[in-house]
Amino acid sequence: MRTDFFVAALFRPEGERFLVLRPAEFPASFFFATSWDEKVRELTLLTEDGFRVRLTEMGLSSDEEDYQLERARGLHLSVR
């Protein structure tokens, strides 16, 4: 299992969205934001299809993508 990136799922008004981030990709503003809305504003939120495309581009196999999708769903972030 790769550990060079972070995955999570978020419930948004438009539906479930996913994050794929490497530590160096976290925007500095994420750590100084005063609300979740500010934190999320600078992150790239993906649909499930976009999530899978991003993982494919990173060289993950279909089985690894399935694992990361379930992992992301297990790490739902609460954004209010």
C-alpha cells in the first residue's frame, strides 16, 4: 500500500466528493483557514470518476483504486 498521498471523502450539497492529496500539495491557506469552507475552497474535489482517473494517472491498478475508494469513504471529513 502506498503512503505518499492522502485520500478522503466529503459529503457536499452536490454529492459525494473525494480528495487525493500529496503532502506537498496541501495549500498553505489550509492550515490558516478559519472555517471548513475556507479549507475546502482551495482543494480539488473530485467525483468518483475523477478520483479514479487521478489514481490511474498516479500509476495505481484497478484493484488499488478500489481499495483507495473504500479507504476514502472510511475517512469522511465533516464539512459544515
